[in-house]
Amino acid sequence: MNPSDVRKILFVRPRFLGDVCLTLPALEAARAACPNAKIGYVLERGLAPLLAGDPRVDRVFTISGKPSAGETLALIRDMRAWRPDVTIDCFCNPRTAVWTFASGASARSGYPNKGWRSALYTHHARPRTLSSTGFHLASVAALGWPVPAEPATPRLHVSLTAVGEARDGLRAMAVPIGATLVGFHAGARWPTRRWPVERFVALAKRLLDSRPGAVALFTAGPGEEEAARACVAQLASPRAFVVSGWPIGRFVALQSLCAAFVSGDTGPLHTSVASGARTLGLMSRNRPAMFFPYPEREGHRAHYARVECSPCHRDVCDDLRCLDRLTVDGAWKLLDAMVG
């Protein structure tokens, strides 16, 4: 594809929170290759605030998590009316493969070896890396466009309005002004990614005991409130707070204000990095080189035990040694240096 001929590029990655963040270096590479092109993005409606106001994205197409036939047809109609020249499928499941084909783009980048889905793409990405950000860059390289040898760290657009709302929210909670904010996200959808609550408590206690000016913010998404409340209750400290029910944009802005943010291998891990916060990833079943490909020079650290059975792809498992061997001592050694 000759970049000068490209007027519009459409990215397709409807879910999940962290996975959308991981596509951002590919989006930036496409924009760098085609600086005059407009960029569109297809994602689920609940994640649209991630890209709200982002100057890199000219058009956001949204759809529900379980779209009806009518919604799907409306999305296809909107994509075709926008007339993309290139569509890049960063998910490649049956639904997104059909959307990519139906977008009307003459060039469609996706993955090979996916059966009938691969036949819907004109260009096939062939990643040669473990890094998930590098994996998405291969879809841009498949078009013949240059990509960086080292993927950039994902960055979300954090608006001043969202930062102001986050500061207002902290003031309403009586968080001391000027405190060193350290975030802890104890929730995760799957048991293999969920570090025990008592270890989050022990880690936060070390922080509060060693730094009188620090506060611990336990964040929670829908369905994760119980874990955050349990952490704060066990700490029984006036410098520990629960942050739940915040809109995505305000939540990411809060992360950007943190001196450090601690999370298991789940969506907020990646939004933290993309917000610009130093991030400690508690990596259990997934190897950091693949799903935490973030440079230490930017302050990010991975706590990973490299046990006998990892990496694996199990969401539920009776043997959680990958989590059990992530000690509080090891996590504190990393976090102490990050905050310091």
C-alpha cells in the first residue's frame, strides 16, 4: 500500500480494556506512515471513553458487547459510509473478520492460519515477537509500512478535564492534598490472575508504615468492590481508601496521578501504563515479555515467579503456584524502589 494513496485507516478491536491499550503503538505507527490519513476505531460502547478526545483518532465506531443483527448492519453501514482504504483487524475472531471484510476497504490486514477468516484479509501479519504490542505492529508492517524496531509504550489521551474530576473526587473522599498516591487493584476477572487480598493488604501496610505521606487507593471495577473494601477494612488505616464506580476516563486520570500503581494481569494494569504511571505488574500465568512488554527505564516492573507450569492459558486452575510464589517481600522490594 502506497501511504500517499491512503486517506482513511480503520482499526478493529472491540474488546477488552487492556487489549485496546496494546493496539495503540500500532495505531501510532499507521499514523506516522500515513500522516495525512484519518484514523477510525471500532470498539465496544463501554470502552469508547478510552479514546474520547484522543487527537490521534478521528472517528470512533461503537457497538454493544452482544450486538443484534440490526446493530451489526448499522455498524457495517456506518463503516462503509466512512469509506476506509485500509482496515486492520487486531482481534481476528469470526465477528471482527466479517466486519473487516464488510467495511469495504480495499486493503484488509489480519492474521493467517485462521481458516476461512484469513481468506477475508488481503494482507497477513506474521509476527516475529513475543511482545503483544509488537504483535499488533506486524499488522501494520504487513502493509509494507515502516514500524519501529522497539514498540512504543502505549499512551492514552488523558484530558485536563478528567484530571480535574479525579482531583475533585479525591478531595470529596478527604484524601490529603499533596499525599503520595499509590494505587492497588486487587480485582481480576479470572482466579489465575487474582493475587490474594491478604497479600495486597500486607504490601499496602509496608507502604503506609514506611512513608507517612503516602496513601493507598484500592480501585475497583464492576463486581470487584468486595475485594477493595476487604483490603481497606483489614488495613484499618485513615490513609487507605476505596475508589469504585468511577467512569473510565476519570479512573485513567486517577492512575496518571499515582506515583505507582499495582495490579494483577488485568485491564487496569495496561491503562495504568498507558496513563503514564509507574506500574508494578503481578504476572502469574502470563510471561511479562508477552503481556507486560513495558521498559524498566520508564519505571515499570514485573513481579513474576517463572514456575514450572507457566506460561499457560488457563483462566481457572486448581494449582495456583504461579500466584503463590509471588511473595509480598518480592513485590515490596520493587514497589519501594518505584515510589522512592
